Amino acid sequence: MKVHEYQAKELFVARGLAVPEGEVATTPEEAEAIAKRIGGMVVVKAQVHVGGRGKAGGVKLAKDAGEAKAKAAAILGMDIKGLTVEKVLVTRAVDIESEFYLGLIMDRNTHQPMFIASAAGGVDIEEVAVTAPEKIHTLAIDARYGARSFQARKLAYELTDDPAVVKGMTKALMTLYDVFMASDATLIEINPFVKTPDGETWSVDAKLNIDDNALYRQPAISAMRDLSSEEQSEIEAREAGLSFVKLDGNVGCLVNGAGLAMATMDLVQYYGGMPANFLDIGGSSNPEKVVTAMRIILRDPKVKAILFNIFGGITRCDDVAAGLLKATEQLEVPVPIVVRLTGTNEDKAREMLVGSSLIPAVTMDEAVQKALELAQGGAQ
Amino acid sequence: MKVHEYQAKELFVARGLAVPEGEVATTPEEAEAIAKRIGGMVVVKAQVHVGGRGKAGGVKLAKDAGEAKAKAAAILGMDIKGLTVEKVLVTRAVDIESEFYLGLIMDRNTHQPMFIASAAGGVDIEEVAVTAPEKIHTLAIDARYGARSFQARKLAYELTDDPAVVKGMTKALMTLYDVFMASDATLIEINPFVKTPDGETWSVDAKLNIDDNALYRQPAISAMRDLSSEEQSEIEAREAGLSFVKLDGNVGCLVNGAGLAMATMDLVQYYGGMPANFLDIGGSSNPEKVVTAMRIILRDPKVKAILFNIFGGITRCDDVAAGLLKATEQLEVPVPIVVRLTGTNEDKAREMLVGSSLIPAVTMDEAVQKALELAQGGAQ
Amino acid sequence: MSVFVDRDTKLVVQGITGRDGSFHTLQMIEYGTKVVAGVTPGKGGQSFEKVPIFNTVAKAVEETGANTSVIYVPAAFASDAIYEAVDAGCRLVVCITEGVPVNDMTTVYSYVKDKGAQLIGPNCPGLISPGQCKVGILPAQIHREGHVGVVSRSGTLTYEVVDQLTRNGLGQSTCIGIGGDPIVGTNFIDCLKAFEADPQTEAVILIGEIGGEDEEMAAEYISRHVTVPVVSFIAGRTAPPGKRMGHAGAIVSGGKGTAESKVAAFEAAGVAVAAKPSDLVPKLAERYEPARKALQAG
Amino acid sequence: MSVFVDRDTKLVVQGITGRDGSFHTLQMIEYGTKVVAGVTPGKGGQSFEKVPIFNTVAKAVEETGANTSVIYVPAAFASDAIYEAVDAGCRLVVCITEGVPVNDMTTVYSYVKDKGAQLIGPNCPGLISPGQCKVGILPAQIHREGHVGVVSRSGTLTYEVVDQLTRNGLGQSTCIGIGGDPIVGTNFIDCLKAFEADPQTEAVILIGEIGGEDEEMAAEYISRHVTVPVVSFIAGRTAPPGKRMGHAGAIVSGGKGTAESKVAAFEAAGVAVAAKPSDLVPKLAERYEPARKALQAG
């Protein structure tokens, strides 16, 4: 789950890390009032869960309250990569002398949280990692001992020799670690972390992603979820316990197991087609899930054929067949469905589907090829 | 630092561990009102930092609000082991079927927090440890991983087979651990932890001692300090940065270093005397500390002689001599002072004391023997 | 031989009375796995299909000599269950549970390592040494005893591959699902090391997916230490960056974890990479004589 | 020889610019200790009495090859300083700071052990191998090079005893103050082991006090593994139970840590226990010939 910049900053402030003062507005008038309260130059920033909002025009400087109102009016309602901006953060503008990147991720190789820091902040850090890897400093933390001040300080001294910046950066890094652990994050960033010409340091932007698996014990964080910032079908899928990612093709895929689902997508492309989605119905063979999955896939008008690929290990093929029959009864299905069911009780499932309009296939390759044919046929 | 029962229980409740409802009263009328609010049978418990308050009559059952008022009137103002009862906790009485002891200490041998638990609760656990050590169950926790539910559950199953009790006890043990770590405790106890005839479990009494060295980062706990529950001279000593323990003899001792101070006390008794106190002036040779130390010692009318024993390592003997001279100027000292100053700058110190009324000694043994002679002389 | 589990595996099932735990306990018993104990706090003293139930793993190990644990408890209790199994002395712990917070796994990983135990999973299907022992939720009927080691980050995709092996007459020494989470107890290298040391294993199929660098590290390891032929498949070649593909670990982010990188690493290490699952057996046949013969016979 | 510190000790001082740190750095340099670096964050690049100052211990170790650290920072920063020294590769860390929360020391203890380093303290006077190296705050002038090892939980009481040794012509191999806190990095057994293995050390004086069971465990260890004569003194025989005697560790509680128990354990182990500090040298003379001769000569 993604947390907005302004929400992440609230978590920083709760732990004593100062951020430039600011507030969220949902109307230009609110933005004006906030800018007036702050006084002087402000920044108006779209609160949406996509990268590159600056380049898309979602971040603007305003020299006074009137200008803040105008900029907010321009940004609110704007569409950034398919998401409508509903909120802006109006925050005091700080003078920038130099910009740093400070982040913390859960590192798979060390099995531990790992700090990532760079003196080349303010830009795309992934770009820096590729073009100038020597500018990226990392430090894995043994979570049993937690992050220690000396570690944050050591890392800070790798980026700068300025004791005042080191002090502010050490505090910021320790706060990142505390928020990361306390909120079960998978990623947290301050980019840029800024030094002003006066020698002050400020956390100017913030990003925080939370481990979905830990949300059950993070009621305060869960309450921060902004449904307006998410794809409707992905919300529905999540609520039904399905793993779903919308893609651009015309073959709807419904598979059990993430690995098999990816392999199925790959196979669709291997044979020259384009999948409409990634969808893992999981280990359970609950017929309701199949119905929901079908409904979500069918909502996409681009879908010209549906491909079921089920390997019945624990999931019993007859259960999936039952769900499938139920779904075709309950829903209007305007596109052909290719079904490949193999494994536990596959014979029983095959019998159940006899007489239905479903198109059977024995192997993955056969199923994918049939679905592609039908999708292309439908597109004619 | 010691935390009162009612304060410790507040910390439990903040972490979701239920305790019998109750409130603190400082007058019989308040106690009556609380008892009325609770309804039914209540217990009125003196809030003082001494053991054995029950035997001393500081804990009484009351069948209704009127009786609660009367019992509170009897207990408030009562003297228990030299301390006046200023507060009582009025709390709902629970029926007791069986009593357990649950505790957690910082264990020196394992260098880790260690659970101590026993099915023989409600009585003096130190007594049980001696007479029936097999009834004491311990479990050291690796603080790097923290206490894990399975550990608490395992320990609970060693005390009982009743799943409901195990469940309540597991929760209580986990809460003890959380409070212990979060408050920098050195000891925390629930005794008794009670099972009612209905199968409910309750934390009926609580004890919590905090590491004085950690109070600087425990503002909320520090605010719980109850000065009325402490010896006046010990409060003054603590505020001056002195380690002081009042004892019953007539030889006031003023020593630098805890080990040497204990050895000096021991030597006083070895030669047949009784020390009036333990007092470590610490490593600093600040003359003000010497003055304060003298003042505290002289407040005890039983003191018939004062024994200074200083080994000047880092503490310079001339500094101590200066403080000593200052103290004898500022204070009225009605008793003889024996001074043994050895180590760094001892010659200089000895010169400074020439002409004063202070009685010099070269060795510890000589100093103690002289002080004892003088104390006995003064007692005649 | 086989790796990690065999006829000497004495299994304790944590969460034996739960829906999944009870179902799979029956399946494992049916397969011949020595299920010696179950654990469900509060149900100690009862039994499930003649398997005695204990309140704690410590008691179960003490009473039955269990040396391996399999975990079917809900995600919120899974990390505690791993600690408990390791603390009780289980040398191998297989955590089937999915949805365990990754934050929990950092310290669990350290604990397991500290104690010298081995954890497989979480979020994994378990493992099977066909004909000897099955621990987890893999569908037993598709497996057959033989000489191909299989290791994979996914579940059903592995069944797909195993099914092809078996249909082609190629049995397996051990099939291990290491799990799809970012932090798992056992990685590809651990399994490759075990397969290389196992006399029964003559070839290895490795099924990777996007995300992380486990495949790249495995490739490096294979080029230095593995002599048996290894054939691989990488799922997620067409997954868009920044989107998590079901498994918590299956995400391409920060320019890392791409299928291209993994395929390149394997090819550089001399590992054949199949373009699609159905190419795996033919690829294997190129470097493993029994597979060639089996294909010809089939 | 000597134990823990010697002529090869290359010392970094953490908190070198503080009041205590600067004072004792001068004292140590004067004694001949090789103080190669100091650390004060923000003062890197400066120097103190020709000793270069660094911002981090890592940098100090990298630049100067320091192998030992001594810590004079305030209590709130002491545990971090220990972590930093160990992380930077110091094999021996001596923490003088008093008042360190015991809660911090539990994990510090594990960390130091994990990394194979040795911590002395906190809340200790340090240690000295007379004629070679002094690390800490002990008054150098009372020491003299020789063959008696001294180990103690206290500071000034140790000076008292060392002073008597020196005045009687008995020099010391190494004198170690292990500190008066409940959790310290090095205990009596660690020191006894080192003394026993040290050819220079011919006899040991052990100064214990009430609280804990370190003396009891030392007695057990001595009876099994120590061949050099050991003489001891226990401070706090007359301390009332439940009252902390200055040192955070000096408290008799829960019926444990009494002087009686310690004296009994030592006597059972064949260790002579002096009734008062001035009896230590005479007791030593009963079992250590050079002490007997020294007393006779004196």
C-alpha cells in the first residue's frame, strides 16, 4: 500500500523530525488559506500515487497566497497517468543549496533493512544507480540490534563533511528507520533531503510504501489508504483476495498461482498476443472467487477472449469447474472462454464442462494458442 | 526508582491488559465515591514503597462504599515501616481460586531479561525460592528477538494445564515484557496473578522498579516519582549525585567509591562498631558535594563520629581536603572527624589539614579504629 | 538419498487442527510421511487421526522425537511458530503460510541461522522426496521417484513442470518450493548445494521468476560449484516494472530483478534457459542422457 | 606478557575532547600508552596533543590501525559508542562511562559476543599492565610492574589493594577493573582464564562484592581450572539486603548475592578470603612465596 507524501511527513513529525510546514487542501480556496497562513513562497504539490508528478506538471511554486490558489486550481482535478488529483499539499518553499537522497528498503540479499543514500538527490535515483553506481551508498542494518546512531552518522559522513548537515541527516536517517519498522514499510524515502544556503536541513519530499501483509496490525496506516488513488478493478480484486494487475492486451487470464500466472502471460506474448491482465486466484477453490475474477476481467472492454489455466494441486479442478459454470450462469459473457484444467480431479472437471460453451484444452501451449486465435477472431 | 501499584497497573491497561477496575483516593470520601462507582466488594490498598504492607494492615477488604470509607480512613495516614500512607488504591475485589506469581528481572548471568513464574503465587516468592525452588520456573529472553508468544505460552503451560488460564497468562507475560522494556525496568511483577472460580484471570497486584540510569529518557515514568514515599535524606543525596543509604549505627562514613565505601562499613563492624550510613561521594572531587554529604550525615542525631576514607586516584586528596575544610566552616560539626586521605596529592592535603580540628589517620584500619574510639567516647 | 527430507523425517504439524493443517496432515500421512505429532495450543492431550496433539512444540519434540516441523498457522502467528519450532530443536522447519509480514522475517532469518536450523518458506508449497516423504501441500500424485532435482520459487508452475517430467518418465529426487516472498529461509544456492552433494540427484531444474537477485547469485554459484546439468525457466518476462505479480517477491523495481538479467546470468553460467515451460524437458534432454532417451521413447 | 593490553595496544579514545576524555588521554599518553587516535563527531581533522581526531571510529581504525578503544562519552551515548567501536573492528573496548542503562547492555553484550570482540565495563576504571600500557582512569603512580594479577568489581578499593601490594614490593602483571554494573562485558572468569594463561602472572587477587553470582561462578571455575594461587576479598558483608550500595550491581536481593555465599564458595574452592583489605597481602604470603619474602623483608 502506498502512503501519500503528506501522510508520511505526519509520521516524521510525530517522531520529532521537522519538515517544512504545510497542509493538505482539496480546493483552491483551502490552498489559498494555507498559503496565507504559511506566508511567503510555497509549493503546491499533487498528492497522487505515481512517480514523475513533477514532470507531469503536478508540482508548482507559488510566490504568494493568490498564486497558490491559482496553481492549486490548475493541479486539482488534473489527470496524472490515469489518476485524478484530489488533494494538494501546500508547503513552505525552502531554498536549496544541495540535495541528497535518503532511503531505506527491505533488502533481499542481506535479509535486512538497508539504507540507501546519495549526494545525488533530487533526481531519479534509479537512474543514478545505473549511470553512477559509485554515488550510491548502502548500509544494511541488523534488525536485531536496530539502526544505531553511529551507523547513520557514518553513512552521513560518506555524503558530506559538513557537521551540521551530518547532524540533520543522522536524525533523518534514524527517523526513517523508526518509521520504517513501526509501520511495516517495504520502502521509505526522503528525496530530496535538502541543505539550504543557511546551513539548515529539511526533508522536502517523502515516499512510503507499506507491506500489504502487515496491514492487519497497522490500523492507523490502513486508515490512510486513499481509494481514489487506485485502479477500481485492483481495489475490487484486493477486497476479494485476488492478485490482479491490469495490463493492456485483449486476452483475459485467470490462473491459479503467481508463477503459473506469469508464465501464462509470458506464453501469450510468446505466441504473439497480449494479455489483458495478471490474475492469480490463489490456492483456494472457492467458486465465488472465480465469479468475482470473471467479473473483473469482463469489465475491461478490450478483452476478446478469456483463458483459464488451472493446475489442480490443492485447488481441485472440479471446484474450479463449478465456479466457472456458476460464473457463466450469473454473468453475461460476451467472449469465448478457453479452459485448461489439469491435476487433481481433472477428469471429473472435464465431464462437468461437457455441453457447456467452454472450449477445452489439454496443455498450456494449446490453451494459449486457442485463446489467441479466438481473440484475433473476435477482433476482426 | 519505584513505581506504585496503581501506576504500574495504568501501564498494563495502556497495553490492553485488563486489571480489576479501581482508582486512587487520597481521602476517605474519595475512597467511598470510588467504591460506590465500582459497586460490590472492594479492596482498599495502601500505596507505599515497602514490602509487607498487607501484614502491616495496609490492605483491607470492604463489602460496600461505607465500609470502604472507614477502611480508607484507617489506612490513610498510617505509618508503614517509617512511611506515611498518603494514597490508597480502591479496587474491585476478585474471587480467588488460585494464585500465581509472574515476574521479569534483568538477569545478570544470562545478561538478558528473565521471566520468573510460579504456581505458588500470592506469598513471598523469595521464601518459595529457598524452600521449594522446584516451584520457580525461569525463562531467559534473548532481547535481540524480544519475548515471543510461544515462550510465554510454554512458561504458562509449566504452571497450569487450563487453556483459559494459559491464554490470560500469556497475555500478562507479554505485557510484562513490553512494559519492562519500554520503561527500562529492572523488576516487574504481578503477584498474585489470579484465577477466579469462574475461570477468569486477573492481575491483582503489580510492582515495578525502574533503572535509575534510564530515567533521563523516561519522562513519563520519572513524573510518577512519589517523593512522599522516600527517605528525606536519600532524596537529598540523589539530587546531589551522591549514593547514600541510611543505616542504624553511630559512625558516619564518607568514602569515595562504592567498593571502598562497603569495605569501610565492613571494617567498622569488623572492629565492633556500627556504621550510620553508606555514602559514596563518587569520582568527582567537587567540594560542594563534600559539604552536602556532611550535611546529610549530620542530620542523623545518632552520629557520634565521622569517618572520611578517601583513596585519591582521580579524586585529588587536596580537593577533598578543601571541601572538608569548607564544610567544617559552613556547618556546625558537633562530632569529631577522622580523616584518612591517601593517593594523589596526599601530602598536600595533609598540610592543608594541619591546624584544623580534624583527626588524621594513615591507614584504613587506623582510621576506623580511631573513629570507633571517638564514637564510643561521645556516647559516654 | 534425496535432500532435506527422507524416510527418517519425523514430522510435527503446527496448526494440525486448522482447516489446511488437518487436510494436509491426512494427505501427508497417506503419502507415507511419518507424522509423529501435532501442535495446537489448548488441545494438548487430544489426537488427530491417531497423531498425538501437544500444546507446545517443545513438548511434541520431547515426547515424539520430531526433527522437522511444518507450519499451517495463520500469517499473524507464523513467525512465532517458526521461532517455536527452532527453539524446540527442529532442524528443518517448513512454513507453508502465506502473507507473513516481511518485517517479521528479518529477525526470524537471523534466529534460524543463529541456531543452525534450516527454514523453507514461508509462502511455499513445501517439498517432497518422492517415495519417501512429503512435507507441505504439493500434489503427491504427479510426482515419481527418480533423479531430477527441482527447485522453484513458485507452486503451481512447479507442478506443471514436474507433471511434464513425470509424464516423460523422468522421476525426481526431491522437489523444493522455496517460496515467493522477498525473504525466504532457503534460497536457490542452498538447494543447489544440497542437490550437488546428493548422489541421487543427476540433473536439476531451477524455476525462477522476476524480482530480487537470487537467480543471478545462483548462476554465479552454478558456474563455480555445480557439476550436474542445470536447466532453468524464468517466469515474468513480460511483467511490467513496478507492478507486483502476486508473489510479494515478484516485482521488478529499481532496475533490478528483470527477467533479462536472470536469463543472461544463467546463459553466461552455461545453464540452458527454456523460453517456455514446455521447452524444459527438451532442453534437459540436450544435456542429460536419461532425458534424451525418455523423450525418444515417449 | 600481561593480559588484554600491552605494548602493542594501539588506542583510540572515544570522546577525546570531552572533560574526562581529554584529561585521561593526557594521563595515558604520559604513562606511555600508544594513543593513536581520538574520535569526536564534527571535530574530524583537528587534533588533540598531536593525536589526530576523526569523525568516526571506522575512519580512525582505517587511518591509524587502532585495535583498542576506550570510551569516555556521556551515558546516553555510551552504548552507541560500544557498537561503533566493535563495528569498526576494535578487538578490545573499554567503557569507562558510568550510568549506562542496563537495558542497553543486554543487546550490546550480544553484539560484542557475536563479533568476537571483548568489552570491559561499563562503569569501570579500566585496566593497566604496569610498565606497558594503561587504558582508563586508574592512578598510574600506585602501580608497579610484577607478577600479581588483580581483578575487581570496584575502583578505589582496588587502588587501596594495589597500593598495599606495591608498598610491599609486589608488582602487578595486569590490574583489571571489570566494573560495578549488573551487566558487564568481562567477568571474573574471563580474567582468571587470561591470568592463568599468562606466563607473567603468578598469583591473583580477586576483589568481589555483594550482588549477583559472578564470584560463585568464579570459585567454581578456579577449583577446576586455575593453578596459580588466588586470594580474595568480598566487600559488602554488612550491607543490608534490598539496598543498593552505590554500584548498580551491588545489591543483595531475592536471597542471592550475599557475602556469605561468596565467601563460602571461595573457601570451598580453596581460595583464601581476607576478612579485611589489609589482610590480603598476608593471606597472599601464605600461598605465594615472593609475597612471604616481601612481607618478611618489609
